[in-house]
Amino acid sequence: MTSNVSRILKEAREQSRLTALDYAQVIFDDFMELHGDRQFADDGAIVGGLARLAGRPVTVIGIQKGKNLQDNLHRNFGQPNPEGYRKALRLMKQAEKFGRPVITFINTAGAYPGVGAEERGQGEAIARNLMEMSDLKVPIIAVIIGEGGSGGALALAVADRVWMLEHTMYAVLSPEGFASILWKDGSRATEAAELMKITAGELYKMDVVDKVIPEHGYFSSETVAMLKEELIAEIEVLSQLPLEELLEARYQRFRKY
């Protein structure tokens, strides 16, 4: 069991995984990226914009990791600042105004914990996203495509459906952080990961996530095609629900925890 968790932890963090922008370009048509939070800056760790899915207008938002050192520096290693979460919220409220479903792709170790981020209201930005997404009046699907770490991931995952790729992780904090708190020894991360139940299979059994998408490699056309097909079908189902029923089901989904 431990070796399996260790393998999944390693694969979830693999740099060669498809990024949020990759998925935006291979799954959707006419993706057009939008920038800025209209307050402070454009955070490279969160990307988003307009696209079409099987002809339907949608809003796509993702947490973006880099593919090399220079790119990772630009993307802050996939750790968003508050302006990134505010950009995401701006795009979600725009989607709500025009009736576009929202699809998020999540891959982050967590929100950036720097002094500047805290001074600019990191906690408030995450909390506001949680509040606004819980009542956003359009369908939302969140997909964990790598790491789903802490509130930094949850800030884009208050959704009607939360899915995970097969070899990804979703947790309240990193296994290293858990081990450091519990045993004062970060080297026991694998042991911590087993206790935390962070893998897609375990979380599906506990009804924390709604679907696990099988993976066939880090860049598998089969995986991409399956994810696209599932998104098209699920958006169609969610879009047909009365608004009151959609929001109540979303509320009850998170209330049960």
C-alpha cells in the first residue's frame, strides 16, 4: 500500500504532466485567455478565459505549473497569489452573467504563503472564492489534474462535480507538512500520505470526489478524449437542472462532509 501511495504522490507531481493550458487547448475550441484581476496584477499561476466545448460557450480556469525552471518562475511553481484567485473569481462572475458553465483544472501544492500574498489578503481571496462559488448560478465542474493541495486547490473546487485523474492527489495539506506537524519529521511524507487517504481511488470510495478518469500516460490522447467526452455529457446534464435544484445539490454535496 505504501509503495502505491508513494508512486501516486510522485506521479501527481510529475513535471511532464499536461498543464491547465494544455487541457484548455486540446479539449476546447477557440480558447481565448483573459488576464488580470482589475485590482493589482495578472498572476501567472492562474490562467483562464473563454472557450467552446462541443459548440457550447464555457469559461475555463486553471492553476498553471511551468514546464521548466524559467516557466515555473513565471508561474510561481503553480502557487497562486491573491490576485490570481481574484482573477479567477472575476472570470466566474463574468461566466455567471452570461450563463456560461465553468470548468476548472487544478494542480497546485497550495496557495503562495509569502508575506506579500498575506499582506494583499490571501486568506480573504480564498474565502471569498469559496463563498461565491457555493452560490454561483451556473454549472461548475472541477478536475484535479496533478496536485490538489489545501485551500489553494479548494478555492477552485467548490463545484457541482469534482473529478480526479487516476494518478493525482487531493489533500488538506502536503504529506510533508502533515508529517512535520504530526511527527516533526518531514521525511515521513509517504507514511503520512497513506494515513491521509489522498489518492483518487480512496477519495472516490469516501464520496469526496465524484469520478476518477483513468490515465494512460502523461500525454495520452485516450485520456484526453475520455475527459472531453465526460465533460460534454456532464455539462449537458447539469445545464438541464433547474437553478434552485443545482444550487441545493451543490450545497448538500459539501454540507455532508
